[in-house]
Amino acid sequence: METQTAKKATIPQKILSRKDEITADFMKIADQHMADLMAGRAVKRFHAKDFAEKLFIHPRHLTNTLHLTLNTSPCDVMEERILAEAQKLLRETTLSIAEIGQRFAYDEPTNFTKFFKSMAGITPLQYRKQFV
């Protein structure tokens, strides 16, 4: 009976280690992708399948792993980061809303505005006016 509980204690640790490794690697790639977006080096936003491809795992495995370790999805992580960076740009720069949207690979300003409003509850212009 004790050997079964000892086995149970070691197996989750190995699984947890791999899940933590995948999560850490995902975050590194997400950081680099965000930097590429901000610098204009990326022409599209990564989706879960793009991150999974870089990690050499299945997109579902990546999503399941992030749900276990971060209690969120790859998409949610990126959306929250994009929102935070967009808010910073709106507060600290005079870039137009269209230019800010383009930084995050939104070809149409209206799509960026819809994304921002769905995440923040107000439009980018309304957000910016709070800090003027």
C-alpha cells in the first residue's frame, strides 16, 4: 500500500516538471513574439497552433498544459498582453489608434477597436481621453 502512494507522489512531480517546462518555454516565445509585434518585425499574431509548433507539441496539449499551470489559455495570455501594451501606448504616446492596432497586426482599425472594447469595456479613444 505504501509503495502505491510513493509512486503516486513521484509521477505527478515528473508530470508537473514537464508542464512547468512547457509553460516557461511558451512564456519565452510569447515574450519574443510580443517584442516582435511591438518592433514591427511580426506581420501576424501567433495563435495556439503557432506556439505549439514552435514547442513541437500538439496545440491541444499546449492549451491543456496552460490551463493546468496558469489556469488560462494561450489565446487569453496573448490577448491580455496585447491589451496591456495597447493601454500603455494609448497612455504614453501620441500614436493614432490605427497605428497602435497595426503594431499588433490588426490591418483594420475597426478590428482593433472591437478587440480593445471587448477586453477593456471601452473604446481605445475613450481610454485615451481618461489620461488627457
